[in-house]
Amino acid sequence: MAKTKSAYFCQSCGFETAKWLGKCPSCNQWNTFVEEVIEKGNSHVPTWKSPSGTQRLSKPSKVEDIQSATEERTSTGDLELDRVLGGGLIAGSVILIGGEPGIGKSTLMLQLALNVVGKKVLYISGEESEQQIKMRAERITTQPKADCFILTETSTQNIFKQIEQLESEIVIVDSIQTLHSAHIESTPGSVSQVRECTAELLRFAKETNTPVFLIGHITKDGAIAGPKILEHMVDTVLQFEGDRHHIYRILRSIKNRFGAAAELGIYAMQSSGLREVSNPSEILLSQRDEELSGITIGATLEGARPMLIETQALVSVAAYGTPQRSATGFDTKRMNMLLAVLEKRCGFRLSAKDVFLNIAGGIKVEDPAIDLAIMAAIISSHEDIFISSKICFAAEVGLSGEIRAVNRIEQRISEAEKLGFEKIFISNYNLKGLNKDKFKIQIVTVSKIEEVFSLLFG
Ligand code: TYD
Ligand code: MG
């Protein structure tokens, strides 16, 4: 019988040690070590071996001598996913997709498996039975493509056997936490198993030039479960997020070796699967028949994509001693900061008021260019005076009430113009290098928050 031994793994970064430690010397986290049984000796031998069996000896080569290969990209049949990947799928790349349970990771991947053209796809599931996957497939499409194969298996050794037989051209694994390799004793989902299985799949992807998608669970604080090292190993990390009570889902790239990070794809979850949303602004702006106070529109940018987003504020007299402050889709701390600026710099008495803030569509905005729209919405509700729905805002606000410049202002202005807005408020400091005559939309430049309010409310 093989001699077994155990080791301690840091659950945060994957650091391995023979003895238990209170503090991880690698990532300085406390109490993260957990004992896992690993098999002695061959624990680091990956199971994937190149078919030829010969080992290639690599030699150093001059940069100038290396042939630059134009990376060929395959379309996934999903324009949003293609965009997030940087223009399509690259051969041999390993892509990790993380997201909360029930957000739609399995649906997204199954949809890809059923729709991609001319590629043999193997969808490996360790979470659902074949029947469950079939039921889901029937919801998504009535005419699945012929060469999509489903495998319910969790042992990597068996998986590689099947992949070889099938000669699949794209592999999808749902999820990496359910796989186990016979080379490691510990349970599926443990740090050493996740690391080993990923290493095996990575080796396979690079040697056969097959793209591999891995679905990853996330922990309660939003990180991908398993060691951080997992994110370092793969080529691309995508995050699938959204509010489960809303229909919109956002696919965000966090790391991408083959394209820009912070790229964004938007989907709507319908009863027949995920639908691509190619023009987000049109949905995120509600169709208003009458003008209401407390609503403004911010010209934000997510990744390289301009989006006009509606912000709604409600300011009312606090019914109890401590006023309530709550924000959905926006950082509450930042909202408190903006309220303090309004109080101190503009003299609005908001300290005894409840303030509620909502970003339409269940979208979370991190772009600071939405600051001015939020402040205008708060004051509009506070004063109960509406702001025309033809006006939008794109500027950050600083602590002393100064209106600060934001990046890629031209893109924001063009998008606002395209959507029929008549006026956009931007910072004075954004004027440098901006060709105002190019635009038909009226561009209002401001440098202080007070100016904005005197222009809006007179
Ligand atoms: P799923 O892909 O199972 O999520 P994950 O793999 O991230 O855990 O998505 C499940 C949710 O999506 C579930 O709540 C039902 C919903 N859904 C739809 O609304 N429409 C559909 O066509 C499908 C397949 C799922
Ligand atoms: Mg799933």
C-alpha cells in the first residue's frame, strides 16, 4: 500500500507546509492552514502526458528570432462572450469563470456548448446528472448542434481518457471544485485537489491547443474558492455577476492574458436562457412619460463600453432619530461622502433626512464619473424639482466640491449624443484637447458643485 502523508495548506494562497502554522508566511493571513492528506511520492506528477511521450527540451531563443504568431481567434457564437475574451477564443487558453450560485454559470457554458459552430465540444459536469443537463438544454434551444457531448464524471484520469477518445476541440468543466485526481488523497474541492486538477487541465490545454473553460465556485466574500494561485495559473479570469432578483447579468473580465481586462458583457436571463444585450443604455434608461424628481442619468464607462445609467434618489424626513442611508448598486461609503460634500459645501441640510439611492437595472457601478449624476438626483429629490430627462452627467466630485475630469470623455459624449440627449455636464478640466464643435449635443462645463445647482435650479 502506498504510504500516505499529509500536509497543511493555506486556504487563502495555497502555501504548503509540513507543520501547522498560525500565520501564513506567504500571504500573512492568520488561521488559514488546514490539514489535507496527499499521497507521498507522485503527488506532483500530472496525469496528462503528451501523446508522443517524448519530452521536449527547451532552449533559449532571441526575441527577434521568435516568429510572431498572429493568434487565431474562434468565435464562441456569443458576441458578448467574444468581446469579454478580447475578440474570441484563443487555442490552448484556460478560462476560469466565477460567480455566485444560481447566477447562471452553467447556463452560460451550456449555451456556448450548444451554439458554437463547427467545434466538437465536451461539457463535463460533476454537479448535475445527464437528465438535468438535457432539461436545461431543452430550455435553451430547440435545435442543439450535433457535436455537443455531455460527460458526468469527476475523476480527471477518466476525463482525459474520454477527451482523447472523443478528440474534443473545446472542453468545459463544471465545476473545478468537484474534480478529483487519483494522485492526491484529499477530498474534492480542497486546496491541493483544486490545484492539482487545474494543473493537469492546464497541461492538457497547452499541449493539445484545446481551449478549456473552468467554472469555479466563489466563497462568501466573493473570491473564487480555492487558492489564489488558481487565478494565477489560468490565462483568463471572468466573473459572472448580477442581482438575482433582476434579469440582468454582467460578465466581467478580471484578468486576461489575451485582451483588455475590465471588459464587459451584458446578458438578460430569460426563461429560455441568457440573451445577449447589445445596446445596454436603451434598457437601463426607463421610458418615462412624465418628468419626476430624484431621477438623473450618468454617462458611465464599464471597461471600454459607454453606458448611460439611470440613478434614482429619494430624500425624505427621517421618521426616527437616526436617519437611514442606503444605496443599491453604489458604494454606501461613497454616497455618505457625497452627502457630506452637499451639506458642507452647498449648505443643504441633509443630516436629518433619510436618503435612499438606487441604480437602475440591478447594475453595480464603480465608475466615479457617476458622482455628479448621484448628487444631482439627491438634490432633485430633496428640492422636489425634476431635472429634464434630456440632460446627463459625467464627472467625478472631490471632497471640496470640485468637479473633476474623467477618462475617455469623448466616448461618453458620443454615446449621450447617440441616445438623443440634449445637454451633458462635464468638468472644466476635461476641456483640454476636446473638440467641442464635433458634437451637436450641448456641452456644459463646470468646475464647482455650486455652479451645477445654480445652472440646474436657477
Ligand atoms: P445556473 O446556470 O444553474 O447557475 P449556476 O451554475 O451559476 O449555479 O442558473 C440557474 C438559474 O437560472 C436558476 O435560478 C434558473 C435560472 N434560469 C432561467 O431563468 N432561465 C433559463 O433558461 C435557465 C436555464 C435557468
Ligand atoms: Mg451550476
